[in-house]
Amino acid sequence: MTYTSPSALDLANAFAFGVTKRGQPLSYNRAPAADLAAWIARVSVTKLILDCGQPITCGLFADTSGIRIQLAGNFVAETRQGTRRFGRGAVFCGPQSRLMPVRVEDDFISIALSFRPSACPALVPEPMADLIDQVRDTEVWSPEMLVSLFDSEGTPEEWLQVAEGLFRSWIAIYAGPGPNPVSAAFEEIAFINPAQSIAEAARAIGVDRRRLERTVVRDFGMPPKQVLKRARALDMASHLRGVADGDEAEALALRYYDESHLIREFIELFGMSPRQFAARPQPLLTVNLEIRQARRLEMIRRLEPGARRPWQ
């Protein structure tokens, strides 16, 4: 799927929650309710109004699995198993190993619940490795039920509270042992210092390397080295899209040995060089990155929950 620049779009109007200082689109996102924090990484609402029905072809790159509740609109995703089309209802999205091309064809409203590592294995019987780069329908909630629960005239915060209530009922019925503290600790390392070696990460968490590797593969669906590579690239991508803390720019660059290292990994994960990436308007991906970066800054305590973000 090729990229189509949304140059005809006024993004400030297309995305209902405004744009950053640099004109990048925003969603409504926040930390989950306190009782769900061990299970859910972030909750968000994205509302997009297409200009004269002009589709947007862009991409998504999420480091978490989760549920997307589509209240309106249609989208097409290039998954690992091929092209899939989705409409109103709920879909399960596995974590992504690289950029996933996505095409939005109609005005849409999407509510997302992003899972913490190991929350998914406790809820879904399939191995995480089989869910990487997947988007599929979920039978947890029917489209009819969702339509009846979400008031089309409601506010984003009201929608998120309904979604959190649905998730509470899900974990009450299906939950296994619960999120794993080793995975939670490794997730924090990926946010703080993804240039760290696996041996150093294991020592910091207080487990042997082999146990860490087994746990990360089970809960993240990929080896720890790949998780850290993805985290480096997502942080750099956030910087290039203007949805990162500008004070971290030098530190983010120093995670790479040199420019060729950065270019090589960026092309591997995004399918383009950093220069090409920065030059292309990528509204959907920018929203995706901004949600992750807001959570990251809160987790590493560079930003208080609910505070104004550096890019706003």
C-alpha cells in the first residue's frame, strides 16, 4: 500500500482534538483508571473527519496489543496475513514489529485500550508471537452491543469511562494469573534506556538473562533485543514528528552508534529513511506516536499525568 499525502486536508479541522505547535494531529488520551493500571497502558479516542470524503493512507506502529472499538467509519490494514477490512465494531490488534500500512476510508471514531505486557497472555489463549502484526475481529463485544452502550453525542471522556467499564467486566470473567512484574520492569527499561544491553537489563530487574528472555518472548511476542530496537526507533520517530520532549533530542540520537546505525534500523522498521520519514505528512502515525510518548513521559516521571505536554 503506497502513501497518499493528505495535503488537501486541513488537519486542524480533520482531527477533532486539534494539533501540536508544529501542526501535528492529536487524539484525546490519558492514563487508565488506577484499578486498571496494571492491565492497561493507555486509553484514547481518535476522531477524524475526512475532507470531501478523501481517504487517508498512512500507517500505524504500536508497541502494545489492545482493543480498538470502532464507533464509526471503515479502515483497511495490511496485516501479516494480508489485507483486512474493518468497519464498526471491536477489533483486536497485536503489537507491531514494524510499520503497518493503514487506509481510512470514511469519517471515523476509534476508542483504543492499549494493554500492558503480559496482560494479553492472561486474557488471550494464543501465544503473543502469533499475534504480532495482526488485526482481527474480536467476539468479546458485538457491534450491536457497542452501539447501544456508547452515546454518539457523548464526550470522549464519557466514552473512555464506558470502555474501562467493559474491560473490568472482561478481566473479571477471563483473567488468568495477571500481569507479570518482570515484564512490567522490562517495559520501563525500554522507555528509560532502550540502548541498554540485555545482560544489564537482567541485572537491573534482578533475574538471570535466560529467564528475562523467556518472559519477554512470552509477553511481548519477540526477543528483548528486538523490543529495545523498536523502542529506540519509536522514540526517534516521535522526535521527527514533533511529538517528543525537545530537551531529549540529543539523548535520543546518542542511542545509536552513528548515523548509519540510525538509518539502517529506521529503514528496517519504517521502510524509509529518517529524512524521508520527516518529510512526509503522516497524521495517523503521528497520533499513534503521540499517545505512546505521552505515556512514556508520564512513566519516566518527566511529565505529570494531565499536565500540558511539551509539544502542545
